[in-house]
Amino acid sequence: MKQILSLVLIFATLLAYSQKRPAAIKVTYQKISLGKVDDADNPIIIFSDAQKTLVTNKAILEGKASYPIERSTVYHTDSSYVVSAEWAKERHIATKDALSLKKQSFELLPDTKTILGYKCKKAKTIINSNTIEIWYTDELGLKGAPSLLGQELGLVLETNRNGSYIVTATKIEKLKSIPAASQPAVKDKPADMLTYRDVLWRSRFTTLPVFKDEIINCSDASISNDSVLRFANGSIALRKIKFPEIKTGSQVFVELIEQSNGDAYDRTGSVFLIPEDEKRSFLNGLKNGANTLPLYDNGNGKKYQGVTRTDSYSPLLELMRFFTPFGIKQYGHIQLKGKEWHEIVPYRQDVSELSPLFSNKEMWVGVFIGNYDKGGHKISLDVTIHNDETQYNKDNFVLPLFNTVNVMEMAGQEYSTMFNAPKGLEVTFTLDKDVKNARLRYITTGHGGWENGDEYLPKKNTITLDGKIAFAFVPWRQDCGSYRLFNPASGNFENGLSSSDYSRSNWCPGTVTNPEFIDLGDLKAGKHTLTITIPQGAPEGNSFSAWNVSGVLLGKE
């Protein structure tokens, strides 16, 4: 009788144990950020059995997720995992990792608490300076977690990052098996992790390639081809690009990479668009000569071609002003102790405020680098468009007003020396409608590279609108020494400084010059006059100073 009773008790215990430990489970997790439920309609969901855990979410399971659609499958038999993604329709990529889970390290703590009726133990780890507490249970006999962290501890029911972001289980369902429909179909051979991450990252935004390894130089041998037009002895490259419709709130970036291909010096560079909203555009000057452009006369005896807006002409729209460093890549053989020279210089700038002008349009995009070298510079240029829910820029009005960068320098366009006269630069423009919250996007850099040249002397820029001073400031950069490793061919002086270390009038070799945004208030429809005055220094022998300024009126109609 005792033996029978013992067998009954053992059978009952095994029955209870088997009932407590299901073949598979589905766990739903809620995300809480700073005490508030985050993304409440799309909780994390996992499916686990003895062999594997699938990490997904509600939107994916219901077929409502937007690309990229990413899921992880953890294989507990060997502590490996596969991450798979569909990054466009019928475009899949996956990667496998057999090491990372084994390398996870945790401090197992004596604390316990109950979550959804299950006794949980506590573990802690630190990742990238973040303290993460994990609560897991062994009572279901299965492993799994809402992320890849802690998958082999047990069944993770809560993670807490720095006390500010919590993922906690809200529901556990016992299943007979993991539904086949929830499991990703991995069709392709797994890629390496870096390739996977790069493909997935690039799928999140739109890339418009403009130039790839294009040479910007000074040579009679530079000629156009079917896709890239070359002007001014090769110092200008031009290509027509079709921009998609850019949604309000999207972020737009210009990204240029430069290397020396022979030229050892710091040169003025500009990325620009050619507006064609008027009868004449800068393209006319490129094709027919600088002197066919409207001429600006401020009374100093010179005529400046194509620098200001007129009733029938739009000047260049400058997207980005950049400056090449001294001989990056090409002159990396120049050795200095403790200096490991960079091989490329990246320039990347947000130009979202200008997007209403080029959204859903086909426009000429150009790059200019003023240089005198047959090898010149090698550049690549992309425009990237990133959807964003935050609307940083609410302007819908973009009007290019002036641009004195003489991008046709090698084809006879005058240097911008008009600031040696009291009138400076003056542009009169007409608004068809009222413009609210008008701003001037203003880029300014001073040039004249000798001791008393304006490149090295702080000079006040004064902007006047309709006879009243709107803004005045001294553009000056004091951080040029931060970019020494871009400048292997920079000259070195007796005082221990290199040429690239010196502070300059709003630019440094190897950097972008940021625009100033100048508030102009609400502007009424009709004529307005904007004036830029700068106390430009006098010439010394064959040396002279010049100021490259560009201005775009922004606002809301």
C-alpha cells in the first residue's frame, strides 16, 4: 500500500510538473519609458519552446509593420541566434552569430520578486555605461527574453535600464507549439554582421547618389560626359538629379567626401543647386560665359557677374560651403612624430530648411573647388533624405538672394571684392505674398591669405534690411587646430604652429562653414532691399582680400 501511495504521489508530482512546464509559451511585454507606456499598441512578443525563442512584435505578426521588418530567432541548443530582416518588398537579409550570447556576463544577485505569479531571480550587467537589471524565472522550464540580452538566464520577465526604461511582461500564454506562421522564412545565406547592419541602416533613408570619385581639377583636358558636365577647366562638376517629394518634417543632408588628387592646398569649395525659376539662370553663364550673367555694379569700378537676384535671374543656391585641407591622402607620406594622418575628410550638413525649393523637382547639382592643379581633388557626393516625426523646420518659402562665391573663377568670374566700397553688396527683391517669420540663411567667409589679409583679421559683417540694421556680428573660427590630422601638407612655422592651426574668418581647412540664421520678422508683399557691408581690407601689391557670402530668404507664406 505504501508503494502504491508513493507511486501515486510521484505521478501527481510529475503531472503537476508537466502542467506547470508547457511545451511552448507566448509572452507579451510592455515598454515603459520615464514612467509612461511607450508604443502601447505595438508590444514586444516572444514565442519560446525548449529549442528556440522568436522575438517579434504585434505589428509584425499582424502584417502591419513598416520596413525594415526585423525578427530574431535564438537557438538555445547552441546559444546562437539569427537576425533576419525584410528591408523592402521581397528583399531579405539575415545574419548569424554563434558567439555573442556566450560572452554575455551577469552578476547574479540574491533578490527575488514575483511577476505574473512566477518567482523571479535578479541579475545585473553593465553595457556601454548603462546599468541593466534583469528579472528571470526558472519555473516554466523555458528560456527567452524580449531582446538578445539574458536569453540563456531563464525566462526573462522584466528588464530595467538605468531605472528609466523598463520592459515588463504583461501576459504569459501556454501553447502546444510555436505557431508556424510567426516564424520568419530565412531565404538567403546569412551575411556577415557588418554587412547586415549596413544594409538595414541604409534601408531606413533615401540616398540620392550625385558624384562618385569625381575629379575636380584645373585642366584643359577635363571634358563632360553623358551624365556629368564639366566647366571652368574642370573646377566645376554638374549633374542633374531628380529629387523625390520630401515630406514635411523630413531631414535632408548633403554628404561629401574629399581627398587630394595632387593639390596640396586649402581651397574654397561649394555644393550648390542651380534654380531655373526665372528667365535666366547660372547655367546660362556656364554655357555662354560669365559676362552673359547679370552684372552687379556697386561703384568701385568692377562688374560682378551673376551674384544677385534680379527680376529675371536667380543666383546659385548654396547648399554647403566647405574647405579642403592641405593635401589629405595624397601627401600622407609626409611624416611627423605622433601624427597619424587621416585619408579622407567627410563633410556632412543638414540642409532641410532648403528642401521646399527642390522637393519633387529635377535640378542641376554642382560642386566647385577653386584650384590650379591638374590632379586637383577627388570627391564623392550624396544627398540623403530621412523621414522624421519632429517638424524642426516649418518654412515653405525659399528664395535665393545672393551668392558671391566665384565658382567660375577659372572662367573669368570676378572675385568678391565689392566690400571695398561703402555700398558693399545690395540686392532688391520683390515678394508676391507676405512672408511670416522671415529668416536669412547667411554663409560668410573672409579671404586674403597674407598677414594683413581678411582671412586672418576679424571683420564685422552688417546686414541691413530696408534701411535698418537686422544683424551684425564678427565671423571667426578659433577651432582650426582641431583638424590638424586632416592636413599633412600644412606648413609648419618657427613658433610651433602649422598653417592649418591658425584662426580664420569663419573657416578652417578641412571643415564646413555653418550658416547663420538671421531673424527678419514678418515681411509684407512688395519690394525690399537687403545690404551686406564688411570693412574689407586694402590690397597689398598683388594680394587682395575678398568675402564669399551667400544668402537665402526663408519663411512661411
